[in-house]
Amino acid sequence: MFKTLFENVQQQSPLVHCITNYVTVNDVANVLLAAGGSPIMADAPEEVADITSICTALNLNIGTLNSRAVESMLLAGRQANALAHPVVLDPVGAGASPFRTETTFNLLEDIAFTVIKGNISEMKTIHSGSGTTKGVDADISDAVTEETLEATVAFAKRLADRNEAVIAITGAIDIVADRDKAYIIRNGHPQMAKVSGTGCMLSALIAAYCGANPEQLLDATAAAVCLMGVSGELAYERMIRNAAGTSSYRSYLIDEISKMSAKKLEGGAKIENR
């Protein structure tokens, strides 16, 4: 199901404007390049609307939040909406502090998002206005398990309907949903949680895939999630073979994204419909 989506990214090399986490910004840029896209990381309020205008998609990540970044996100988001460009929100740590939570809701009120991607605790914060986020990670009590899977799928569909956006809930089991349909994805490896920024990288990949496939937003988001997960699995296999550590794993992850093919992605994707 991913062949055309994958090839569109390779052929179009979508330019993605990222206002993102400065802890992981270099990895975000490199992952976009590895996947066939092109990054631009402009965050000055004086230019973000102009930069957004020349890009294919916009990725907003609140991982390292400050007032200047909030202003830039609002300006860029309005411009992307005016141009009908896909906009991805990664509400990193929503629920961990009043500032993060308030910013998340201000962005949601002011900008029409194409995709909202986050862990289950962040999504529960978006739904209810408060959450139990542990720093920037999901609270263990919120974890999606086989026992809670069906309820979480229904929750994702409701949240998608309310926000008129694709919802991507990431974790040990990933769920990608719109109001009518959901994908359950079982790719990835726990080692990915040992590297800072894999979630930030994924948000950028989602923006690239939506930018190159604007008529297939749900499937494009699922393809990006599978790409990250399959690459994470292959990177772990390589890490074990080479008796390497987490720094090497980070590089291997980017390597595997750069070496991915449509055939390898489709063959490795562990995805089902609900």
C-alpha cells in the first residue's frame, strides 16, 4: 500500500519547514534528507511566513518551548493554512507544565492541523485539558496495551473527528486514525526510546509524506510511522551484529531510512486496519 506514497516523496523531495526542538534539530534535518525530503529550520518571527510560503509542509514541535517560538509557530501556521499546506503538530510534553498545555491549546485553536502526533499522555491532555505526562514521555499508566487497544482506537477516532485531523498515537503499539478508519502498527524497537529525538524525527517524516501525498493524508501518516519503525528494527539488528551502542544506533537509524526502498518498507510493515 506504500509504494506510490514512498515514490512520491523520493520524486518530489518535499521541502519541509520545521520549527522544532533545538535538542534534536540536526537529526530532524538529517532524517528528512535521508528519507528523500528537504529541510529548512527557520524560526525567526520576521521570516517564518515567507519561509512557509516556499515550502510544501510545516512541522511544529514544542519540545523546547519559548515565547519567541510560539509567536513564530502561530505566524507560520496561519500562513500554511492560507496556502492549504499540510501542518503537523507534535505537542511534546503537553500536560507537563501549564505553559506547554496552554500553548498546545492556543495552537489548536488558531491553526487547522493536518496531523497531530504524540504519545498517549499528550493526546489525553489534548482531549481533556490535563494529563499525566512524565516530562516529555508518556506516563506508564497510560501505555497502550492489547487490553486497552480497542478503547484507544475508538479514542483516536473521536479525537480525530473533534480536531478534524489525522491522529497518530505513538508508543509500543502505534495507532494512526481519522474519524472513520484506524491503522494499528506494531513496528519499532524499544531501543528507539534510548535515543533523544526519534519522536521529533517522526513528526518531520509525517510532514514530508503528507506534503508529497496531500490527497492521502491518513495513509501517508501511516507510511511515515511504518518507515520509522521498520528502520528502527533494522538499525537494532545492525547494532547487535556490530556490538555497538546507542550513539551508533542513532546513526544506523538514519542510515536505514536512507537505504529504505518501497519493497523493503511494504515487506517490513506490520500494519492492520480497524
